[in-house]
Amino acid sequence: MTTAAPTTNEAAEFLHRQISRAKELRLSHQTSPDRTAKWLLLRQWQAARLALTHKELLDNPKYRPAAEFFLSDLYGTKDTGERDAAVERIYPVMVKMLPEAALHGIGVALELDALSEELDAKILHVLFEDLGTQDAITERAYVEAYRQCNNYAARKHQIELISEVGRDLALVVAKPLIYKVLRSMRIPARLAGFGELQEFLERGFHAFQQMEKPEVFLATIERREVQILDRIYAGHPRPFDLEG
């Protein structure tokens, strides 16, 4: 049984829910300089781990733009507050101008953002409150905190969302008309204060435009991340040391 594609209204409602969810979580990490510093430390550690796990994707000219997009724009240390605020302000215009595929793709990217924030909040608490982590995160402490959070299903969904974001981007790239609309919005977006959002969308488009087989790229990331997830929960002593 196939799942029906979302209608424009459904995609718009989904996007709006994710805007609110991501905004609330983003603000929670800004309640104090200390919490912000811990969040940044965690994101830096995780970004470094992802870069190491997927090093050959970053080293491959065909996949580097997409790998960098995922590491910096979808799961990095970059402050996305300005982008999220722009999405919230321009939401009524986006609903009118973009097709459901594009709306759903942006919504899934924000869902991934929000879920990652939720998972980070939990692991931050275990790392710094329960395990007493101070100025540096070690692999041993991170893995222990990861296990103690006991949220395998949510972590699996996070990995699935990464693939879904990529598939949505690949679908958008296959429709030249969408890119024409995106380019036509470049100057108006900057004048209206939506420059960061415009650049985010264009970076994602360009990253996937250069790949002949995005499914290979996405399958590689998903396979490795699920393998690491399973190794962590199985108690493997070095869960990040994958072969091939």
C-alpha cells in the first residue's frame, strides 16, 4: 500500500508545526551563557565525529558539497536563529509560491533540526549533570550518556530524517522551474531580510545538483549511522570505528 503524497495544505501545516517546535527548542539553549557554551561544545564534538565517520564523502568532489551542507547547515555549530526567524516571517509567501514538495522538504529539514535539539538537550543533561563532564567531552563519556538517554527509536528516526531531507532535495533539484523561482527570489529576499534563508536553500540545491546518484550518498550515511547506533546500544567498546 503506497502512502499518498501530502497536499499543499498538509505540507504547509506540517511546515508551520516544525517552525514553532524548532523555535522553542532553539530558545531553550539560549537561557544562559553556560548552557549555550555546553550546547556548542556538544555540537562541535558531534560535528567532528560525523566528519571523521564520513571523511571519504567529504574528500570526494562529487559528494563534498552535499556532505558539507549536512554537516554545517543541517547538523553543525552554525547559529540558525536568523534562518528560522526568516522562515517564520516568510511562511505565508512560501505557502503561496512553493509547491508541496518544496514545502515538505523545508518542513522535514526543520523537523530534523527540532529533533536534534531535543536529543541534544537530553544528552547534555546526562553528560554535564549526571556524569559530571567539565571542559571536554570524551568518546567514553559521550557513548555512556548516549546509552543512558535510552532513546533508540528517536535516534533511528533522526537518521531516517536525514535521508528524507536528502530525498526531498533530490526531487526539488529534478524540477528546474523550482530553481528558477528560487533564483528570482534572491534579491527580494535579501532586501526583505531573508538573505540567510535564501542562501540556505540555494546551498542545499547546489549541493545536490552536482550529484549524479544522490541515493548512493544517502544510503552510505544511513547505513553507517544505523551501524554506529546499533553498536552503541550493543555495548561495543569502540562503536565509531567502522570498517569501510
